Amino acid sequence: MNPRRIGADFKVFARGYVRNPVALFFSLFFPIILVLLFGLIFNQPTTSVTLYAENLDPGSNISAQFLNALNQTGAVQVTVVGPAQLPGNESLAKYLADHSDPVGIVIPPDFGQDYLSHQPTNVTVYTNPEDAVSGGIAEAAVGAVSNEFNLQLSHGSPVVGVAVLPIASTIYKEIDYLVPGLIGFSILTSPMFAMVDISSTYKKDHLFRQLSLTPLTKDEWLASKIIWYVILSFISAAIMVGAGVALFHAHVTLSIYLVPFLVLGPFFFVSLGMLAGSIAKTPETAAVIGNVITFPMMFLSGTFFPVAAFPPYLQVFAHILPLYYVIDGMNKVMLFNNPGSAVADVAVLAAASVVVFVLAILAFKWRDE
Amino acid sequence: MSNAVEVTGLRKTYGDLAAVDSIDFVVPEGEVFAFLGPNGAGKTTTVEILEGLRKRSGGEVRVLGLDPWTQGTELHHQIGVIPQDFRFFDKIYPREAIEFYGTLFGKTPDPAQLLQRVGLLDKAEAKFDTLSGGQKQKLGLALSLVNDPRVCFLDEPTTGLDPQARRSIWEVIRQLRSEGRTVFLTTHYLEEAELLADQVAIIHHGKIIAAGSPSDIIAKHGRPARLTVEGPPALGSYLQQKLGVTSVVSDGRVVIPLTERGDALRVLTALEASGLPWQRFATESDTLEDVFVALVGRMDDGEVKA
């Protein structure tokens, strides 16, 4: 490889890029939009679930206390549904279904009397399986309040308590996880989509053949693209960290140990994009192959959701996605400030990048056989 | 004089189809060689094999003594190429493109001088995607000269250009020849080949059907020169009786073949002496285009075996 020729090709490519307003917009403003958008989605305070309650024991103090206790959990917001909303003895279940509301509770008749006389009594919780989250929250809240009432009646007191504390000393917010994830997202998408597009348009416009008539070699050409996307990844990482800190007060640790990920990530994805574009016969196939590779990686590598929250089989799948190692490593460095544990991520990325680079060079043709 | 290009038994097949079917030719160094043929005849395949862009299926090819496929890197330092319908990076300026090529080839060209030479200096700082078709071809020509090539391959460099742009590219080709460079030109325009080329080869269905200088090809494959005069059919009979020439009479025109020097003068003298009414005489001879159309047409009709 000749550094002079790589430099010359880099200069031409970089100029072409900055003279293209669309490319420039996506490189500089898209990261800000991403942070803003996902920051707003994930960073909003948790809202409580509205629990529609039909009280068939309205005169009782106990039923009123029960509903009040539910409100005080903070997890649910009780809205009482009276006879006015349930004409002709319509059931609460039907009301919920008609109004597309997910959860409700029915306090049975004589609830207060049965409670005070130690007679077993059941409250009924309606949930909609299509909104499992709201159902789960409502069930948990009703269960907790029922236990509390049972304890009170038997004059007992709780023995086992639960204290919820964040790991390490910092309190992490959603945005803190989101910044490394979104940096990973742009390390993946920016070079992948660009290289798939370049590989097919250069082929169509005979630009590879044109370059093959000069002393520039394929590996020099690909190296100059890698250098460009490495620089771009540093710029967009800086923009995203800046936007995360400025807009959402994100906590991130910036250290020199981020460098391997900002270099190896683009190295890998520029090569992979070129490989995908090269094995495709037409621009349409190239786009499809690019999407098939990019989209699962985009969502299953811990970009927006932590991989630990996935079902076990998806966690196994995530571990074969190269972007997982970029995001996992960056989380270890930026979030947990624990670069030592990221060495394995760097090793996996470095090995994969070299292999894919070599495959891309072998697959893409300057000239026709 | 040595040969810049030597081709022996060159073949290129795609499955059962022979795009180039055992062709032979040489291009002497310093000459302009025009490679002609209808669309799909095998011109571009041949020129791309010579440039090292395409692998041959068989035969021997040497350009400046080098095998274009296996010694392409070495060869590309000594040849300049404008491919058909030259395209380049959309946002690059012509001046930058020349500097880029200069760095790749390890040369320090003067962009202004090269752009001046091809008539593109006023567009030195315009983005490539804003240039017209002719201006793009001119940049292609300028880039092909950055490495000071000994052989220039120009694949249909003037296709689709306006007459003025074509003429300015012709002028550059003449200059290249006067500098001692070899020019390998493929073109659709027979008039262009006739004007510029020292040697011509016509390829059709992958085979060379005629080769030589334009005048040799016309002499060998063309019809004799002829004199045409407007007048009554009786003029034809008169000339046959007087001069023994067989003329063709149609539509009030008499066409008399001219086989020897002085024939035209003898015919005109006889016409004047005939006392018959005649007017508007003209002499005609075949152009390369006439010969090309006739040869290709006859081959398609199965009359000519390549």
C-alpha cells in the first residue's frame, strides 16, 4: 500500500462527500436528531397505568381505602367507573373492551363487611393480553395492596423487605445507555449504507474500471474509505456525546479507550458494506443484502435495548453480531468506566475486521474476467 | 518502426458466442489506427482486452511488448485510456481530477496546460456533474494524457458530441500523432476515421473484414470513380458508340465509370461534341463510409466471407 496514493484518493472522496449536502446533513445533523428523538422517547418520566375500577361496595370505608392504597403505590392511577358509565348493568370487562382500555378492577359487593369479618373475598383484575406490561403492573400493584390489607388484618408486619439500588455509585439514566448505543448505530449504518451504494454505483458508472487504469490498488482504495469513515465516526460520536450531555445531561466517560471501537467499528463495517455490495450482481440485490445484514444488527446488538433484557436465544444471536461487540465495549468504557473488561470486545472486532477486509478485497473486482 | 500493438489469433467468447473470433492486426508505433465496426461487432471488447480491462479467451496480445492482462500495472504507466461514455466522480473539479491522477501516477502535471490543450480551461473549477457531455469527454482526454502515454486508447471519444466538440477532439488527436504517440481509435464515424487514421480495420461479427489505409480499403472494396451528367438516354448510347464505355441511365441521369486518368476529360469532350442537350455534371468516388456500408451489408447478406 502506498500512503501517497491513499492520501490522494482520500482527498478526492472527502471533497466529494463534503460537497454533497445530503451526505453532509446525514453526517452532522442526523446524530443530533437521533439523540434528540430517542432521548425524548426513552428519557421521559414513567407514567402510571390507568386502572378502571368498578366499586360494587360503594358505601364501605374499606373499599375506598383499598382504592386509595392502590393510588398511593404510584404504579396505577385509579379511575372509578360508576353506573353512569355502565348502563343496564354492563360488565366492566365489556366497558374495557369497548373503550380499548387495558386494565380494570372490580371490588365485589360486601367487600368491606367480608374483610372486617375475616371472610375470604376476591377482587377481580381484568387485563388485556395484548398489553402485557400494563397488566403486569396492575397485577403487581393489586397484589401488593392485598398483601398489605391481609397483614394489617392479622396484625403482622413485613419481615423481608426489598431495597432497589443501582449498581456502582452512579445513578444511570436511559440516556446514558443510549449514547453508546446510538454511536454504535451510526458506526454501523453510515459506512454500511454508503459502501453498498458506492459499490453498485461505481460499478454502474465504470468508476472501478477507470481507477483500475491507474496505479491505485483495490486495498488502497478501500483503505482510504476506512480512514474517511473512522474520521466521520469520531465526529459523529463527539456530536452525539455533546447532544446527549447538552440536551439530556447524559453521564458518559470519555477516554482514550474509546479509540479502538471508533476505529475498528468503521474498519469492519466499511469492509462488510463493500463485501455485501461486491457479491451482489445488481444495485437492487446489493440494497437487499445490505438491509438483511444491517437491520437485525441495528435492533439486536444493544443499540436501543440492553441485550441482557432479550430472551436467551436472542442473546445468543446477539453475540454473533459484530455490532454487539462495538456497543458492549463502548458501554464498558463510557458507562462503567471499566476498559479492562472491553479487551475481549476489541480482540473479536480486530480479528473480524481483518477477515472481512481481506474477503472484501478478494470479492470486489476492478476489472472483468 | 516497431509495433505498439500486436494481436494474433485473439479470441473472446461468452459461452458459445464468440464476441471476438481469431483476429490479427498490428498497429505501428506513432500511427493513428481506427478500429471500425457496427454496434456489437466486437470493437469495445477488443479495445478493453488491449487496455487490460478484460481477460482474453485465446490468442496473443502485446501492447508495447507487454501482456495487458498479466502486466497491466506496468502497462498502465505507459498508456492513456478514455473509455466509452467517460464518467468520473460527480463533485470533483477538472483541475483536482488532473492533480489526483498526477499523484496516482507519481507525476506533476500542469493542470492549466492540460486543460488548455483539450479546451477545458474555462471549466477548471466546475463540478464534473455540471459539465456537458463534450466537456466530460474532454476531461477524459486530459486525464488520459496525465501520465505522458506512448499509446492512447480512445473508445468512441466523439460519440454524441456536437460538431464543434468533435472537431476540437480531432485536433487533439492530430497533435498526439504529431508528438509521435500511437492512437488507437474506435469510432462510429467513418468520416472521422478517414480524416484521422493512417490505418483502419473493420470488424464485424467478431472478425476483421477489411484492413489497410483508408485509400487502400476504398480502392480494394469500393466502386470505381464515376461521372454523372443530366441528359437524355441517347447520351448513353452516344458515349458507348464513341468511347466504348458502358454507362447506366436512370431518372434523366447518365452515370459513366472513370477507370483511367483522363477519362473525365474524354467523356466531357465527347458530350460537348454529341450535340445532345446535357447539364450539371459531377464526379463521384466512394468514401470509407460507402465501402463500410457495402461491406457490412454484403456480409450480412452472406455474400462476403470474412
